[in-house]
Amino acid sequence: MRGQDRTLQQDHERVSFTAAEARVLPFLASYLTLEGIADRLGLRRSTVKTHVVSIYKKLGASTRAQAVERAVAEGFLNAQRAADPRAGARLARRQG
């Protein structure tokens, strides 16, 4: 998915995630902290935080749970994987 944006139609506005945001998004459904996500992706915590803030803004969310709920509702996350707190960890092992 490198270099491509995921898009959706929401409230008559086109919402898109950068490739970096799309890499972080599945981890929001996991038990991992921002530091844990950063470790798994080989990023700094501050970089992950920047991506998360942007994801929240784009989804109109103010909490992690709300962001995951909206991402599932809009088809960005698979509902079954989002319900599994180990999903982000499995994804990281496959990417690593």
C-alpha cells in the first residue's frame, strides 16, 4: 500500500489516510501503547502520536475507542480483527 492513500466518503468530504497513517491504524485496535506501536513499526513514539492525532482528526474521533469504532464502521478496519486485542501484534510480526 506504499504511496497510496485509503479514501472514503464521509459527510460529503473525502477522507484519506497517508500510507504511514494506514500502517498505524490497525494497531489502534490492539492492546499496545503508543510506545509499543512505535517499537513494532520501528518508529519514534512522537511519530506514532502525530499519526494517531491525524487519524483521530480525520475520523472525527476524540478517543482511541471512538477512532476504532468509526474506522470499522467506514470499512478501514475489519470488525473481527478490531475486536481481537492481539490483531496489531500479529500484523507487526508479519511486517517485521
